[in-house]
Amino acid sequence: MSADPHYQATEEAHTGPIKNPKQLLLAVFFSFIAPILIIMGLVSYVASGNKPAGTAQGDNMALYGVTKEARDREVAERLKKVGTIEIRDANRPLATGEAVFKAQCVACHGAPGIPGAPHLNDAAAWGPRIGQGYPTLLEHALKGKGAMPPQGGGDFEDLEVGRAVVYMANAGGAKFPVPDRPAAAAGAPAEGASGAAPAEGAAGAAPAAAAAASAPAK
């Protein structure tokens, strides 16, 4: 007995797409669980985007094995030059030009040095620069010129950097005097002399006044 095709089509239309438990589970999953997972993922994404930059950086450093102590030490090193004040003793002896040269200038101006920089004892390279004068050379050294970075504000005073400039220039043929601190007591003798003159004048004026006072009496 053959089944009626019209009856089978009508039966399938009334039964719906879910015909076994597996299809039921898939329908439940895509209808309820999948939207919940998508919502949770969106919430997690938004929450991670609202984290402070320091937290994200800390997570990244922890991921690469950097400890909190190392991170704090790095932050302290970065802030050290900005947040500290260095007080220097104005009465300490000045460093010599040679000492400053070896500590701060030899990498570029020594041998072999770098191309374009006048090297020590190179009279041909220093000749045109010496003609500019010591004040110009000192300004270039302190503020920088071309590829040379500023040398002022480092471990040495500006006067000590000037001594290094004189040391290199004189080695190249210049005759610049070595700069030094001004003498603190230079004005003391002049002040003493100016103070002694009024005193001597007052002492000489006293007998004259006494003589003038006695003249009418005579």
C-alpha cells in the first residue's frame, strides 16, 4: 500500500523543523546560550577598555616577567632628573680642562673621534674655529651646534666646560687664558683705601678746627 504524497507533505508541514533531540539542543543553544556568551564578551571588552593606562601597562609587564619592584625602580629613574635639585659647592676646586675633556669630550673630539668634529691637536681643524674667539666657542659648547649636543647643565659647571674648550683650542694653536673664578676679595683693598682716606681727612681736620676756634680768643 503506497503512502499518499499529499498526506506526507501535510504531516511534515505540521511537525516543524525540530525532529529529534539533537536539533532541539542546537535550537536551545543558538536561541539562549549564544546571545548570553556574546553579551558577556561585549561587557568584558568594554570593561578592559576602561582600565587605566597604568593597569594595562602593569598587566603587560607582568606578562613579560617584569616585577613591580623593577617597574617602580624604572619610574624612579625616569623622575630623578626632573624631581631632584643638585646643590654644588661653589668653593670646591675647579676641574682642569684636561679632566673635563677626558670625562665629557673625548668621545667626539679625541682619537679617532667622530667625523666633522675638530679633534685634539688638529691645528688645521681648530684654526677657523679659533678665529671665532673664545666666547663664541664657549656658547657653541654650552648650547650645542650642529650635531653636537649642549654640554652645559651636566656634571660640570659652565666655567669647567669653558676650561675644556680652552684646553682643546690651545692644543690646536690658540693662546686663550684658562678661565677661573673671580677673586672674592678683589674689592677689599679698594674699599679699605677708600675708608682710610676719610679717616685721615677727619684726623687732619680736627687740629685745623681747634686752631680756628682759638684764633678769636687771642
